[in-house]
Amino acid sequence: MMAYCLYTALAGLALLPFLLYLRNPYFFQDLCYAVTAIKIGIQVNGFRRRKPFYSILDRFLDRAAKEPQKTFLLFEDSSYTYSQADKESNRVARALSQHAQLKEGDTVALLLGNEPQFVWLWLALAKLGCTASLLNFNIRSKSLLHCFSCCDAKVLVVGADMLGAAEEVLPSLKKLGSRVLILREHCDVEGIESLSDKIQQASDEPLPPQLRATVTIKSPALYIYTSGTTGNLAFTSNLGSFLGVQTLNNRLSAIKIFCSQQWRSLSGLPKAAVINYERIWMASFLQSIAGVRSDDILYLYLPLYHSSGFLMGLCGAIEKGITIALRRKFSASQFWNDCRKYNVTVIQYIGEIMRYLCNTPKSDRDRDHKVRLAMGNGIRSDTWADFLERFGDIRICECYGATEGNIGFVNHIGKIGAIGKEHFLHKMGSLYALIRYDTEKEEPVRDSKGFCIEVPKGETGLLVGKIGDKMPFTGYANNKQQTEKKKLYDVFVKGDKYFNSGDLLRIDHEGFVYFQDRIGDTFRWKGENVATTEVADHLLMIDCIEEANVYGVKVPGHEGRIGMAAVKLKENMDFDSGAIYQHVKNYLPSYARPRFIRIQDTLVVTGTFKQMKMTLAEEGFNPSVSKDRLFYLEDNNGYIPMTEEIFNSITEGRLRL
């Protein structure tokens, strides 16, 4: 009898994994994720209690002490060990301390591209207890001055090739009493001091930790800029595009549209998200969740001024103690050559990067590489499948999160199309919800009691994360108004406070999370919501279209916004108006079909490879404003060339859409 009971118990234990799998096919992957998450939680809690504070800099110093000869950075034909990087940053720190009189708590703005000096500068500033402001190296003039001043920076350090950008803002910086240093051995411009010669003369001896004695896990470590224009502040709209409007009411409507566009341009300057040391730790652990190993080599071409490149890439590599192959900027044609040259095993991606790789000419060497893992965010489902089919068995770890946000997801399963997956540990530590959102009024829907309404599984809703000690939102430097705009109050109970992600997501019944749209990108037409990503996915199924960017445009005298698409055609292919019309007619409801199509040689993207919609939406569908070919969807006749006559008929109200 005893033996029978024992046999039954063992048989039950043997069947348990199978039964768990039937109940949850992702049980074992969820379990591995849970183990990793618990380990990370224990480490972070240890960092919070540790005295003195243990930062990502201390992790780097430990790596340099334990594995001094391990390669830290590969750049072009140069190689730097952890020890060399430590010594180089010591020289930079001493030069800055002596010649710029920097002290703990000062902020220094960095304006340079991806190069080893960027890393040395950041490490040096951390050793001095200073905060680094990471400026987008594409900004100029007023935007540059705004980004420098909004975080109370004391010094601007620019790359050797950024002299022109520095000269543009030099008079204003002089008035502020700020100093400008350039990574050159000599500089003849009055007011701009050379820094490289002073670095070469400085000692590489370690700096005393007392220089950063008051730094804590909540201290600001970085300022990273987000959600703004990356070029000069300019009025990108053109009132002339509406001057053809003849009737008074429609002309007033057109002027109202124009004025609102100017206001968006004025308020579109970048905001400085405050990144503290706790936030750096949390972001750096994403590599552990993704499955990065200590012997991996990471290919880092994303701009270091961006959170993906700096936090997930550079800081994550330091946390794991791995080697980084750094490139100045992304090149689709050289991508796999670099991977082979540096024996890359892990790559990062963002936005449209993976599509660019899939659009390169096919080669017999497409699978001749050692890449086993790709991590990032923004890959489309069709590109995901195409990438795997073409370049081999590469695990893709898609993540979701915002630079300043307090909630994120990780697709630790690898399910194509999902940006993440819910997990019980995630739910325990993070209070978040998807709430119903009115895209026409551009605000959350509230019930009779004034509270928001959580959407059921399978429906699209606005992601919000409760702000608290476990999920803080530090906001933007010296910008209380924009910080408040990202907060929602009285969401579920009186007095609660949530972070507004600005993203519309959907969670299915298995807990997989899918990105639907940005709230500014989803538009409403004929009383229906139109998701730009869904329409773009359908356009990309058409043979002649290589890239598509869908957005809504205002039409005088009409409520809402009507659909328009900017597309790039495949090489040696013409615009097939008949095929496109049949496809959108067959697969999209009438209100979601792009009424206008704009043919472009290249679709404009941001510095982080995200499609830009605002300028396109503001330029609209006026053929006299755009030099690109425009097409108009005429009822029952398909896409025909857009003319001044059609434009005037629409804007004057003679042609109803």
C-alpha cells in the first residue's frame, strides 16, 4: 500500500509539468522571467540600502578592477579595455575639475556623436558627482540653447566637429556666464576653449570617492530629451496652403487650423526628462531579462543621447560586464559587415531599423554572422517575421517603455507582434491600467462619478501607471507645466494620481500586450477611430510600397481628420493606383482608407528612427505646397493625381469628403 501511494505521488509529480503546460503554455518561460525579476529586485533593494550608495559607476569601477584587460569598447580600428576606459575618464575628470572648476551637483551638457570620448566624458562627470545633459547632436540655434538652459547647465562640451553649432549659440551662452569647451587641442574662436590638450596633460590616477559623497539613488544622473522637435524652432506650417479658401467660414476655419499648428510648433521644444540613478539601474537590467551573457558583444549604433542607446545599451553593457562595438551612426549597408568584423552576438534596434535591414539587397551571407539576440522596441509584426526568415534564428526581445515613464513591458516569450507580456510579479509591483479614451475630445472617458473606465481584455485603451514610491514619475527639468500635463488625477478614486503614457495599447486574454497607436496619431473621421499603424500595415502588403507613414489631416469645414499616407515606392516600381485602390477597398472600411497619398523618395524619421508625422500633417494635401506627387482617392474611380482644382473644390466646400 505504501509503495502504491509513493508510486502515485511520483506519477503525479511527473505529470505536473505537463498539466501546468496545458493550463499555461508559457509557464516555464514565465517561471524563468520570475526568477530573473526576483534576483533583480533583490539587487535593487540592496542598492537602496547600501551605504555609501553603489551606482552604475561603481559597477564599472568593479569591472575595471576585477577584469582590467577585458575589452570594453571597440570603435572603428581601436580597442579599449575596462582599465584603459577607467584611466581615460580619470584624465577627463581631472581636466574638467581643474579647468572648468566643476564640483558635485553641477550639470554639464554634452553635444557630440557616438565616439569613445562621449563615454569618457560621462564616466568623468559621474566621478565628479556631476549630472550629464545628453543633447541631441542634430539640434541647433534656439533648440540647442533651450536644451542647454532648461537643465541649468554650467558648461557645454562639444565634439571636434560641432564647432559651428557652438558658435551659433556662443553669444547667448556668454550672456548666461556659461563656458564652452571643445574636444580639440587648439581653438582660435574667442569664448570656446580647447579641452583635448588639457586632458592629455592630466593625470590618470583614480579620483577620491569623496567627490561624489552626497550622491544617492534618487540623485539626478542624467537629463535625456524627449517629445519635441529636433531641429530649429520654425513655423513648419504654411498659411499659403489655405489661401485658396474662398468662403468666409471656411477661411476662418483654415486660419484657426493654421494658428493651432503654430502653437504646437512653439510648444514642441524638447523636454529634459530627469533620470536618476535608480532609473539607470532599472533600465540596465533589461539586458539580463533579455538573456544577455557576460561573454556577449553588443553592437551599439543607436545615438548615445537617447535612452535606448545610453541606458539599455551602454549602462546595460556595464552592468553585465560585456564588450561594446560602438559605431558613429547606423548604416544598413554596413550593418552585417560590422557584425562579422567585431563578432557581434547581440544587437539593438528601434523604430524602423529592422525594416531598413530587411529592405537591403539579399546576399548569400545574410546568415553568415554570430548574432543570437536582438533587443529593442518598435518592430512591426511583418518585419519581425521577415527578419527571422531572412537572417536566421535570432531571438527578438521586444520591450516597451518611455524615457520618462513609470511603466514598461517586456515580451520575454518572443511572440511576434507583442510589445510585452503581463506577469503576476509585474502586476504586484506595478499598478497600471488601460482606460477608455475619446480620440475626438482627446481625453479619457469618465463615468457619472467622474472616474475613468478600465477597458476589458481585448479592447484598446490608454495606458496609465499609478504614481507612487514604487512607480515614481520625476518629470521634466524646470518644466512644471509639461510635467503636470503627463499626470491624470482622480482616475479610479478621489486623490489618486497616474502617469499618462500617451499610448493606446491592447492586452489579449493570454496577457500579451500590443501597441495600437499614439493618442496624437490615432485620428477620428466620420465618427470612427482610425489607428495609423493598422492602416500602414495594410499598405505595406501592397507590392509597390516599401514604406508607409499614415497620419490624419485637417480639412476646412469638416470635423475630425481625414486619412493621408506618405509612401516610399520599391526600387524600379511605379505607383500602381489600381492595385492600391483595390487593396484598401477590400481590406479597410471607407472611413479608414487614405484619401490622399503622397509619394516620397525617403520617409523622414527622427534621430531615433521613428517616423515623423507632425510636419506632414501640417503640410496637408495642397499640391502647390508639396513638391512630391500627390494622389486623391476619388469615389469609385480610385487614386487620381491631385490638382489645384480638386484642392480648391475641397477647401471651398464644393466637394464633400
